[in-house]
Amino acid sequence: MSVYDQQATRKPPISQIGAILWLRTNLFSSWINTVLTATSLYFLYLMIPPLLDWMFFNASFSFGTINFFGFDIKFSEEMATNSNCGRVGACWPYIYEKLYMYTYGFYPRTETWRPNIVFGLTALLFVIIPLVKNYKYKNRVILSLIVIYPIVSYVLISGGFGLLPVVETHLWGGLLLTLVIASVGIIVSFPIGVVLALGRQSELRVIKLFSTLFIEFVRAVPLITILFMASFVLPLFLEPGNNSVDKLLRALIGIALFQAAYFAEVVRGGLQAIPRGQYEAADAIGLSYFQKNALIVLPQALKISIPNIVGSSISLFKDTTLVLIIGLLDMLAMVGLTTADPYWLGRETEGYVFVTIVMWVMLYSMSRYSRKLELRFNTENTN
Amino acid sequence: MKKIILDSLGQSQHRGFNFRNLLYNNEARAFFFQIATLLIVIGLFYTAIGNLFENIEARGIHTGFSFLKNRAGFDILPFLGNYVVDYTPESPNLSVFYVGLINTLVVAFIGIILSTLIGLLIGIARLSNNYLISKLAGGYIELFRNIPILLQILFWYNLFINVFPHPKQSFSFFDLAFLNQRGLYLPKPIPEEGFLFVGIAFIIGIIAAYFIKKFYKKKHELTGIHTSTWLYTATLIIGLPIIVYLLFGSPLQFDYAILGKFNLKGGMAVVPEFLALTFALSVYTATYIAEAIRSGIEAVDKGQKEAAAAIGLTQIQSLKLIVLPQALRVAIPPTINQYLNLTKNSSLATVIGYPELMSTFGGTVLNQVGQAVEILGMAMLVYLVISLFISLLLNYVNKKMAIQGR
């Protein structure tokens, strides 16, 4: 009987493991792929270095005295003006100097604490809601928060009621205005959208006709025509001499009606996804129309449509930028306004890049969140 | 109404007519709610229209459409619409409407073609097994779909106006085309006598190619013999016009732009407003089209490809005959919806002054005439018609693409 020695295991060939294998399969698997990889690398080489040069290496970051949210920060003896920035790179001191405008618009500097509290409350809301997720009365807590939060925010931002000095709406601007329009738009349009969706599904012909007409008409025209309607024609529809509807309110009415039509279609999708048996069961146990919808249909339909509701809200957030066309000073409008300042002429590029970064970060995180929701609801439905 | 009352009587025979029964009768309720809605809507309209007339009178605004015949009296940025309508400041307001409409349609048309091309490219790249390409395509989608379209339009326009070089230092593409802050200068085609025949030859080529393809398809179905037709198609569509073109002695000349002392002379200038708008709209809409195409291809069952390979189809045949027809069924409806969105978004050109419908007619004319109801009504009607047209197209495509049940 011969004895066999165990041979030492050979190592896998170097081309079949680790980084080299990864490179071979993902970047150089065929000659076409190699060409594609080379082309994309060249493309990146063309795009990235000049961008980095402009944003960082050739950019001016600090000089002069910068007024940063009311605090003077001194970098050097030079003046903080355009001419001290190079022409080849970005001029970031312009952004520090105008950061207040980009955030609050013309909101009085002594009253800044009010929007700040609202920003804080908003952040707090996002912290509290996940915290109470397992609490027994979570629905009541969340519902009362949803009712209280807008009221408190409104009182804080606009003032009045004998509590705080009034800040007129034409002074609101920047990110503050963007957030106000987006949140008011969503909060107001959502109930209208639900009613319209129910109306469109209704068996009452007149109600169905009006809902369908409204939804289809609004969805067929661009938002800008509706904003123009709201700002030029709406005042003509009011009683003569009635000037209580200011520019911001008009824009908000236009945006809320516009968004309601889109929410209605989203909710209708949810309504149609509910099995027929649910409606019939609700009828069979003798629930009224109101009870049937409030207790059986809507809770299920709204839950299904949550990802699409978030998606539609994201579109609304993008659309808020359109208010600059009817002369409201949102964050995007601040670019034109601040570069009209003779000290900072011709710094539009920096402004647009800054607004792009802020908007992108907000919108990207929202879209990630909506995708997460979508995945969560998908797995629940496939079981 | 009579029927309802009689019904309620019928349900309570032993007590006769009963108001309570009427209140709880479903039909009666339905009737009541519909009447109430109708009354509320009519009431709202009545008040609003009444106020409208009062306000219009108080402000001294005219009514009616006679303003369409009045002299417009302002210049419009020269673009295609101006040349088609032959617009001058002396033209009536109605011409402004046509100029705007044409310019809107031009942007929509070119934007749709460009966004489809970019979308296809990015959608396929997203599914590539090349890691870098797929990630780049993903980055493109995430970057551009999360920036508001208005911001993108303003950004590209600003790039043109503030960053691109003066005409003297234009970017030159082999001295054929020039790009600078005044726009893109292309060679201007000047058709001479006989060029019409080249166009006719082109159309004849397409028709002939169609019939040849049909013939060989029939032959394939009858006999199973497959004939490749692409050579015939290419000869007919490209070759025939070239032959005619040469026969007539090259009846098409080009006027090239030439760099003068201060500016470019000659050629065909495409204004930066148009370029920035079309580019922004295409890049933005392409992200949605790419996602539609990606989800379409991903929706095709893996078994379909395997079955195609099992019956011996080549890679290209499998793609052409099995995968694409099924992928397109999923991808086309959302893509057509995006075409509608692109057309609606073209109205944002008012911020950069590209002379489309909402910036010329809904902007300048509205400011001069002040008849907001009529002007905005006309503009909205245009968009309504466009969207109705696109919905009809969508319905047609959906019907055609529906799975044929047997």
C-alpha cells in the first residue's frame, strides 16, 4: 500500500482573484468594453479637473470682511468685492456675503430667530415621528403635530395676532420662501386631491364630470399658465376693491390647485388598486359612504400610494422655483437679485452652482427616501 | 324627481309618503348632492364672472378678440417663427401668436428627438456590464433629474452669456461651425434649382424601400427563406438622392460663417436662447426616458432570452425579435408622457427670453394689451390641444401594443 502525500493546494491564478479579476470582468471583458472604459476615462479627465480647478484650486475663498448672518468675519484688510476675486476661479466670498439673502430674502435681520425656530421645529418633526413609531397613541400624536406645526410656523413667520411684529409677505424670500411654498402647497393640495380622486371615482355623474374635467384640464396645461392665471386673472374674479389676496397667496392658490390634480391621480391609482371585495364588504355591513371611505378604502388606498405621493411632492418641490416668473423672490430668484449688486456683478455662475448644490442635496435625499419607501411597501405586498 | 318620490312611496306602502324615507333613499340623496354641486359650481362661476366684468369695466380693459388685429409694435428675437410668419413690428398680434406657436413646436420637436437619443443611450448604458459606464449613466440620471428644470435652463443660458468666449475667440469645429456667446454658427444650406428633385428622390426611395421590405417579408412568411434587405434599403434611401444630386450638378451650396474683425459673418446663427433651452430640456427629460427604457428592458423575462437562444436565434435576432418588442411595450407609454412634459416645460423659456408662446404672446402681448382672460385662454387652449393630441397618440400606441389575446 502506498502512502499518498497531500499536495499543497495551488494558489488560484493571479488573473482569477481580487482586483485584477474585478477589473477584467467589469472593465476589460471584451475589446468593446475596453474602448468604452477608455472613452469614459477620457471623458472624466475632460470634465473633472477643470471643474475642480474652478471650484477649489483657482477659487478665492477668503478676503476682506464678510458679513456672515450678522457676524463680521475678518479675513484680511482687502475689500470683499468682485475685483479681488480672480476671473479664472470661483468667488466664494460672494456666497458668504449673500448667504443671508439666499436663506431669508429681505426678512428683517432682527427677527431672524423666528424662521430659525421654524427650521428647528421642522428638523425636530423628522426626529419625533420615527421616535413615537411604537408608541400606543402614535396616530394621535402625529395627527396633532400635523395640525399644530403649520399653525405655530405660520404665527412665527408672519407674526401678527398681537404677539409678534408683522413681517409682510413681500419680505419673505430665499430658502425660507421655497420651503413655505412647498409645504403649504403639499398640505393644502393633499385633501383637495383626495376629494377630487373620490369625486372622479364617484357614481354621481355630475360630481364625476366636474372632478374629471378639473383634473384633466389642470394636468394638460403647464404650471406657468396656471401661475399667470392666478396672478393676473384671479384678482379680477374677486369683488372689486378686494386687495386682500397678495402675490404670495395668489401663487399658493395656483400651486395648490395644480398639485391637487396630480395628487388626485396618484390617489386614484391607489383607489383602483383596492380589491372590489373591500368596497362590497363595506357596503354589506351597512357602512355609509363616508364611513366606507374613511374607515375601509382610504386607509388602504393612501398606504399603497405613499411612494407616489412622495414622488409627486418631490415634483412640487422642483416646481416651486417657477414662482420667480411671477416675481416672488425664492432661492433661485436670489441669484439674479444678488448679482445685480454692483459689488458682485457677473457672479451668476457661483450663484447658480450654489443653488444647484443646495437644491440637489435636498431633492436627492428626498428621492432616496421615496425609493426606500417603495422598496418597503413592495416587499409587504409580494408576500 | 317624480320617479324618486314614487319610489320612496313604494318602500313605505303602509304609511304613505314619508319625508324620512326620502331622506334615506339612495337615489334621492344622489340627486340632491348632484344638484347641490351643480348649484355651487354655477354660483361660483356666476359670482366670479360678474366680478370679472365689473373689474374689467373699472380698469378700462377691453374685451373680445379684436386686439388680435391690432399692430403688435415690438421686435421678436429672430428665430424660425419670424421667418415663417414674416414677422415685423407692424404685424398684428395674431402673428405674434403664430410666431410663438411655431417656436414652441420647434423646441418641442427637436427636444423630443434629442431627449429620445440621449435617453436611449443612457438607458442602455445603465444596463451595461461595464462598471464605469453603468455608474456614469447612473450618476447622470441622479444628477440631472434632481435639479429643477428652470435652474438648469438658467444655468446653461448663463454659461452661454457669461462664460463662453466672444465671437473673436469662438470655439471652432474645423472652421465649419463656430460656438460663442452669440450662439452656434452653422453652414447655411442654399438650395438651387433642381434641389427639389433630390427631395422627391429621397421620398421615392423611402416608399420603394418600404415595398421591397414588405415583399421579402411576405416571401419569408410563405417560404421561410430569409433575405437580408438592408442593402436595398440603404441604396434606395441614400443612393438614389445622391445620384439625382450629382445628375443635376450639385444643386446645393453652403454659405459658411467666416470670422470677421468683430463678429462672424454669414452662415446660419442659432441663438443661444434656443440652444440653452433645448439642451436643458433634452438633458432633463432624457433622465426620465432612460429610466423608462431601463425598466422596459429589465421587465423582459429572463426565460424569453433563454428561449430565443434555445431555438437558435443569434444575439441580434434575439434582441430585435424577442427582447425589444416586449421592452418597448413597457417603455413607450411613459416615454410619450415625457414628450408631453417636455412640451409643457418649454413654456419656461420665458425666463431666458426665447420667443415661444408664453414669452411672446403670453408675456409681451399680455403686458401691452392687458386682456389676461383671452390671452391666457388661447395659450392654455394650445397646450390642451397638444396634450389631447399626445393622449390620442398614446391610446393608439397602447392599443397597437396590447398583447393579442386569442
